[in-house]
Amino acid sequence: MPRGDLLFQPGRIGTLQIRNRIVRAATSESMATATGEVTPQLEHLYATLAANAVGLILTGHLYCHRRGRYAVG
């Protein structure tokens, strides 16, 4: 099997089975509202990633208290 084919084979991280080895790293999308609510744009991003066979999606920077906000604006 060519090396690149392994990328599309199921994988496992501990007990977590994933459908392939494509991992989307956590990033800061800056798509939430100024007060941190999820927007349709952010929902669309994650829906697109999931629909396009990303095996594991690590969410970007989120916060539940204003102290967790990393930027003003």
C-alpha cells in the first residue's frame, strides 16, 4: 500500500476510533460574535469540515467566560 493511502485508513487514538487519519488542528477562526456567540458562519465551517470527511476535528478557541476572550474587537 502506498504511504499516502494510510491517510485515508481508519485510525485510533486511545479508545477513540476515527474514520481516517485526517486531523483538523485547533485554530482561532474569529467567527464568533463580539460577545462570543456562535454565528451561522462558524456553524457552516464545522459542517463543511464534517461533510468533507475530516476524521477528527479539534475545535478552535472558544470561551465561556469573558476572561477567556483573547482579543478585543
